[in-house]
Amino acid sequence: MGILSTLLGVDDTRKISKKEFQEKLNEIPELTGKEKEYLKAFFENELENGLTLGEVKQGIHKLKHNYNDSITEHEVEELRKKLIEELKQK
């Protein structure tokens, strides 16, 4: 395990599937349908083989610093929490 995965209590070989990702999006009521579609497209390449902890961290960082989309920082943080929670359960 790497330092980040150790700190978060997540095995960095675990991955989130497309289905699990969609389920986590659906658990965030603040997200509109359009925003969910945007996030699925944003993570599309990584979701092909499963979303890893490193990819979650990198994607969340990019989302937080992209001021041209309609996703709020609160929504990004909620997504981060849901994805980390999913990785911890694996």
C-alpha cells in the first residue's frame, strides 16, 4: 500500500466499477441528471478498467479546480466521500 492508501485505509489495488460509480452518483441528491452524465463522461476512460484510488484522487483534484463546469465544490466533495467509502468496503 502507498502512503495515501494507508492514510485513507484503502487498498490501492481496489477498483470501482461503472455500475458502482453510477450507484454512488445516485446517492448524491444535489446532482442533476446533466451533472451525472458529465461526471460519467469525465471518468469514462478510467471506468473502463475500474476506477482506482489514485484515479479518484486525481479526478477529484481536477474537478475542484475546474471552474468552467456546473459541479460545485460541495458536490465534488460528496462524490469524493462516496467513492472513498466504496473503495473501503471492498
